[in-house]
Amino acid sequence: MRSVKAVTASPTTLAPVPTAPGGLPLIGHAHHLIRTPLPFITSLRDHGSVVRIRLGPTPAYVVTDPVLTRTVLVTEAAHFAKGGKIFDVLRGVFGDGLATVADGDTHLRNRRLMQPMFNKAHIATRRTAMIDQARSMVGAWEEDQPLDVFSNMNDVTLAAFLVALFGTDFPANLQGEFTALMPPLMKEAIRQTVLPSWVTRLPLPANRAHNRRIARLRAVIDQAIDHRSSRSASTPPANVHHPAEAAGCPHTAAAEHERAGLFETLMAAEDQFTRQQLQDEAITLMNAAIETTATALAWTLYELTRHPDIEQRLRAELAAVCDGRPLRQEDLDQLPYARQVLQEAVRKYGPAWMVTRKATRDIDLGGHRIPRGADIVWSPYLHQNDPAHFPEPATFDPDRWASGRAPSTRDSFFAFGDGRRKCIGENFAWVEMQIILATLLEAWPRLRLVSRPPRAETAITIKPDELAIAFGTS
């Protein structure tokens, strides 16, 4: 394992930060980040533990060693604030949601208010609704017909998330608009991240279309909040015990609470969240629902077509737990191998490939001086495909995550970040992915790749460029 000094204090020990080769005037390394982003970001490991690149004329410092990334995110997090170009761009889409709001009192307050949405007990109340939603969608696929897996995983994950977030009575027309709007918004966001800022300000068709989509997304979110508000206004608080509950009446406060969804937590705190903040948080949560879980599930299904032994082991675990009956919410905790398979897909394919922070002061990182205000770049994909921590990283091996395996594997896993800005929805993401994978295997005994093997394509996440699978019952 490589060893580096995390933070040094003596200026005599400082070394110059090496600059990545291949930069061009005006655009810097943007052409590499657009044309060959994954090979380029991976190649930086060969140049040092911290490597300087240019995004247009702006320098950025890529951290290639997970020890230093943990320093940035955890031990010295106070000096590496949430920020940098990628977050400046994403803030234009999300506003000041939990993922993009600056460090400080607002972030801490909003995270505290939202935390109850994502504790395990609260998520457990949404499992059955998500299972029902996923089962109805995957069961409606046409047998033995090529299916665009990434597109369909987007649809299923978003639908399951919307049921969990806004309740079981969420309007289908709003769900359809979200499904159409989010993928192109995220694709354009990453394009704007790697291009010089002056290009993104020009009145180009792509820039104008991006702004129109943002406006439409906010209008649709407003409709979703209004829908939930109108339902909440007629719903007694969930902790009020209605006399009819004891009689098993389905139209009780408890039944209505079951339909309400996780967003009820924020609605209950409406005196502390403005309408703008509710919009920002809903958009942020929805992006996470599509980008991470749908991508991981698409790659998982692809790997199962390549590894029938892993598929059969998954099916055997599911059969042993369910014993011939349909999946129930309490079964999810009894599927450890399914979690290992999903974690290996998340490990191998990112999901994120470029994340930024901003240095709040001059600081020495791994023996290198980082100037105040500089963008710091770290890459889950880079770390999670590092052979020093994941032997044979191109091999899909769910047993990496078996109990008792090397701790360096876990210490180099950054798919959900780390430290005080670690993704608040990690527990939810694992539950959602397990639900969708299990219901899909339950519905379809056979899956077969019918397209060429996919190539990795970068947006906010790393997605398959083309992936068609046919699902069958025999």
C-alpha cells in the first residue's frame, strides 16, 4: 500500500505539485475530461499523490491517494469546504440543497432537520410501498424483448423513490416529467463543469435549453409540494391515535400516514423551511435517487449477465429467505450477498468520478502546498479502482465485501463521501437498490445480454452508454 504524509508543517519539506501533461492554451485539460475522462483521471495516479490540472485557466489539484482524500473529507475538513467548480454548476440546478449548500450553520441546521427522514426506522416504514411499486413496474416488462436497462432503471428507481418521498398517491404525470427532465440536466451539468466558465455563459442553444429545463423542473417540484401540502392539510398528525385505528379501519390517520411519504418530515418543519428551500431539497434528493441507484443497478444487471455463478448465488439466497412466497420488507435484512453484489457494482463503476472541495487557507497536503481558494478534486472512481487497495480492480468480485476481508478495501470506498458531508441518504440508497434487485430477480428467472458490452460514459455518475437485456420466465 502506498504511504503518504497527510499534512506537513515544515515549509522545507514541501515539493512542487506536478502538473499533468497534455494541457492546452485557454481550455487546459478540458479536452481530456470531455473525450477520455476516466483514462485521464486514472492516469493522474502515475504522476503523484497530488496532481495539478487546469479547468480552462483555473488550476485544480487532484488528490489520487485515499489517505489524503480522507484528510480532505474528515481530519482536515474544516480547511476544505464544500465547493469548487462542480458544486458551483450543480448549485445552478439544485439551489442550496443539502448536497450543495455551503458549510456552516445553514448546512448543520438543515441536515439536523432532514436526518429523521433517513434513519433506518423511518425508511423501514416505506419499504412495503417501494416493493409494491417496483414489483408492479418490473412485472409489466414484455418477456424476451430487448430492454434499455439504464433508462428503465431510471424509471423504476425514480418511481420507487417518489413513492417513498411523496407518498403512494403521487400523480403519474409529475413522475413522468421528473423522469424526462433529470437525465439531460445532469449530463449538461457535467459538461459545464469541465468547460471554461465563459463558454457556459454564452447564449448557445445548449445553455438556453439547460436553463429552460431548470425552470421547468422547479415548476414541477412546486406542483409536487402543493400536492403534498393539500394532502397534509387534511391529515391528522401521525402520532395522534384515532379511535378507528383499533377497529382496523383503513381510512385512519395511520393509513394516511403510510401514504404520506418521507417528505412529510420536511412539511412538518415548514416553519423552518421556505418554499425555495423545500424545492432545493426535493431536487437534490431526486437527483441522488436517479443518478446513484439507477446507475449502480444497471451495471449490476450487466455484471450478472457476465457471471451466471453470481446470479445463481443471488437467486439461491433469495429463495432461501423467501421460501416460495413474495418478497416482504423484513426479508431485506436477510440478504447479505445481495448487498455485497451491489456494493461491488458501486465500487467498480464509481459512481461519481469527479468531486470538488475548496481550500479555505494555504495548507500543506501530502508535502505539497495548496493555495487558499484552490479547487481540490477527488474521485471515488479513481480510488475504488486503485490496485493498491483493490487487487485486480477490473474483476467483479462481491466477496471483497465479505466479513473479515482486508480493511483497506473499506477505507478506500468513497462512493457516498465521508465526514460531515457524507451522503445523508446512504442507508436509503442501499435499501432501494436491494428492493429493486430482489423484485427483479423474483419476477424474472432469466436475463440475457442482447446488446454489445457497454462502454462507460461520464455524466455526474458513470453510466453505460448502451445496455439492452432481455428478461424471461424460462
